[in-house]
Amino acid sequence: MSYFKLISIAVLSFLLAGCPGNPQVPDPEPTDTTYGGDTGADTSGMDGSDPYGGETFGEDPSAGELATVIYFEFDSSEVRPEDQDIVRRHAMQLVGNPGYRVRLEGHADERGSREYNIGLGERRSQAVRRMLMVQGVSANQISTVSFGEERPVAFGSSESDYAQNRRVQFTYAN
């Protein structure tokens, strides 16, 4: 019986020695632009299909000149009065096309902690989601995500740069 224990311990040790440890993935440097701009990355699923189940396009082709970005005031998740018409037009587009899906991407400027800005981006995308749902858009047509300060459009430190980064972007799929 002792040979059996010795052999099983040896086999177990051999198997555990072959298992890799926890690989350490370094955090990207602040100057790393891996997540910004057009990286050529494919956002489809592993089998090449879109996670929404349809063809993805940046703007809805039947929406004409419908803006796909709305902006927010500093430290606010309230949709500005001048952007409420844009949200209403997106709602009409989604109600009229029940096969369309929209992802609301919330963003913030770099002021504040990373965690706070993720939460602020989420509050902004949820505010737009609520407006769409009040106007009849199905909850199944809307998904939200917050990128916080991680995907800026403008990289400066002026108020105009900050204002461009406080936004929610509409990304459609049908």
C-alpha cells in the first residue's frame, strides 16, 4: 500500500509541476494607446458573429444626419436640453426598427478618480437609457457600458478638451 501512495504522490507532483502559475500581466503605461483610435481590432465574437446578432455600423444609415454623441456638463449625468431632441430621434428610430440594438457608451473627462469616472460614465449612459425607455424603446434593444476616462476623444487639458470627453455615444447594430 505504501508503494501506491508513493506513486500517486509522484504522479500528482509531476502534474502540478506542469501547471503554469498565475501569469502577471503588466498594466498599460499611461501613454499606451492600445485602446484608443482605430486599432484594427475585431469586436465580433469568436466565430466571427456580432454579439448583437447583426451587422454592426457606427451610425444608423436610415437616420440621416442624426448625431451619435451627446455631451454633458461637468460632474453631471443630466441630459442637456439641447441634446434631448437627439435622444428623442434615436428613440423614434429604435421604436420604428425593433430589430435594431443600440449600445450606449458612457465617458467622462480625466478629472476625478478612475473609479468615480467609471461610475459617472455609467450614470450618464443609464440616464440616456431611461429617456429612451420612457419613449417606448424596449429594454432588450439597449445595452450600456461605461468607459469612464479610458477612451478620450481629446487629449488636452483645456475645458474644450474636457467637454468633448464628457459624452455618451450611440453605437447601433441591426
